[in-house]
Amino acid sequence: LVSAVSHTIAVLDRNSSTGLLTGRSILRDGLGGVDGLSSPADFALSPDDRFLTVAAPGDDSVTVLARDDGDGELAFVEARNVNESTPVLQRPSGMAVSPNGQNVYVVSSFEDTLTVFLRDTARGGLEILETQVNGDGPIDGLGAANSVAVSHDGRNVYVAGGRDDAIAVFTRDASSGVVDFLEVERDNVGGVVGLDLPNAIAISPDDTNVYVASTLDDAVVAFDRDPGTGALAFMQALQEGRGAIGLLGAQDVVVSPEGNHVYVASGVSDAVALFARSPFDGTLTQLATYRDGQGGVSGMDRPNALAISPDGDNVYVVSGAEDAVVTFSRNAFTGGLTFQGVDRGMITDGLDLEAISDVAVSPDGAWVYVVAIFDDTLGVFSRGAATGTLQFAQRERDGENGIDGLNGATGVVPSLDGRYVYGLGFSDDALAVFRVNP
């Protein structure tokens, strides 16, 4: 887990049978040779689980930590920052690792840039290969870049530019990882609509479509992706009152594991919108809207994140306004959701969850993790194998039992092998790591 205020990374062990977490160690900025951990904002785990790369706005840096495969311990490798003639890293706002683990891509909303790093696969160190700067030659669409994604085939990099209301598309060299600007898809240009403040990007499992949730346009936008070049072609924009309902303040978008359905969480609509995805061209057709206070649904006042279980049987939605985790069962054939229940932070025995900010499901589907920004807490729930219902298992809170790095907890994600859980502590400027006890 990371802490923005303490400038630390906490490493914890996780028991694979119970899901319980225990403290192991702490890495702190400025101690023991560790540098570049001031106010971390984003992080990425390499595909081989050997290295963590941390974007730290407080240090204007990208920091590399080597991870021991045996016990999960982290060791400082290096930090790249503005003092090393890399001003493009001021206020790094998002990052992604290539599918082969060779490259790290970092965007800066302050400098309007996309920086490409080469990873030393032996020790995890980073070497700057190039920086793409908004307005430099043909490069466009990187204004206030806030997120970056790499296609599953590794051929393209896509960046959302919040101020530019655009998606910038780059081709990626498979050998080196360097990128070349290909095109930009901009709101209200060339027939594209619905991209006012793009906030989240989802790529379909088959790499044929890119979907964008746009907060100010109350929309989900669908693009067709050329399999050869990665170029995008606008297909449709479903906006509130224009082909869809339940999209006011669209916050998050996910594609189901089998690729048949798309779900959008919308903060102003207090809803989750369900769309069928065409198997022929990827266009979307709305099937249903699940709204707080209707049809027995509760706990979804201003939902801000959602996750689908790996088996596709459940959708979990979190609401910071209601301090709640909402469980839906999912029909894999129709995509339809059935409300099963809500776990509220102040009601669940032994667990405070005030202002829940993120949710994730373990790769084996056995556990659900949530973080609460006001309570500086990581909550662990066991997930029923048959129904997907949640049972409280454990709480880890910043400042208790040696836990550090969870002040202002804003993000949580498990490693692909399920052996580690990573959390982002906004107020602690930190990345915290918990290990699962095997």
C-alpha cells in the first residue's frame, strides 16, 4: 500500500486461505537510499511481477522498485526525475506497462507529454527512450493527459487528453517500444462527438474496439480499431437522452470478460448502464439501467467505480457517497444484473468504510478488496463461490498495528498471480504493498 503523506510503501503478507493481511516492511522516501516516493499518484506492476514502477508527482519522478519473487519484499532500484533533465515527468498522472513487460509509458497532465521508458528486465531500471510532447510537430491530443493504455497485442498506445477532449493514438515498435504519433480523435472534429473530458478507457478483449467514458458529455463512445494500424474510427456516441439513459457524469467503463457486454458507472445518474456489444462490429445497444432507489437497488448514490469478477458472474459497484459496496449477480448470456445486497461501511461489523473510492476482485475470484479514502482503510471481503455475496474478513487501517501508507486510500489492485495486493494512499504520497500468505 502507498501513502501520500508518509511518502512510504508498506509491504504486507496475505494468507491465501483466509485473505488476512499482516505487516512485513516499509520503504520510506529519503531513508535507506530510497528516493522518488514523494506523493505517488499511480503505479504499475510489470507482467512478470518482478518490478513496481511508481509515478510520484511530489518528486516529479518515476521510481523503480525490484520485487523479490519469494517474499514480495521491495528494493529501491532508481528514480528518474526533473533533476535528471527529464522535466516531462512533472506531475505524472498515469502509467501503463507493455504486455511483454519491456516498456513503461508515463503521461504528465502538467507537461502534456507521453514518455517512453525501456525497462532493464534483469534489474528493473529505466532508460528514457523518448518523449512525445503535445504540439511538437504533428503530435496532438495530449493536453492534460490523464490516462494511458496499451493494446493487448502491444501494437498501439492510447492516451486520453482531458483538456484536449481527445484520444491520441500512437503506433508502437515491437522491438524497442518507441512510439510514433498516428492520429488524434477529437471531440466535434470529423464527426466525433461525446469526448468532452474523457475519463476512462477500456479496450475489448479481442482488441477490435476502444470504449471511452466521458464525464462532461455524459457519454460512452465506441471506436473501431484497425487491426493492422491501430487507428480508430468513430462508430457511435451514446449520450444521456440520445440513445441511452443513466450516463450523467459517466465515471468508469468496463468490458465483460467474454466481451459481450459493456457497463458504465455514472455518478450523477446514480446508476450502472448496461450495453450489449455487437459481435460483428462492437457497436453498443443499451439493454438496461440499474438505478439507485429503483427496482430494489440501494447503495448507489454517486457510484464512482465498478469491477467484474473473473468468472463474469458478479458486478461490484462502490459508492463513496453512501460508503457502500453493492453486489449484483450477472447473467453471462444476457448481461443482466440482479441486485443481491449492499454492504455499508458503518453497518458491517468491525469495518468502517467512509467514502469508498475503489474496488477490485482477486484473480481467483475468492476475495474482494475495497479502499476508503476518509477512513484510510483497506477492507477485505471473502466472496461466496456460488452466489458472489460478500462476507467481511479483515480491515487494515493506516496507523493501526504498524500499518502505514493508507492515509487517503484511493486505489486498490491485486497482482495477476493473486499473491500481492497494492494500494494507493493519496494523502500519504505512497504505494503500499500487501503480500498474500500462501
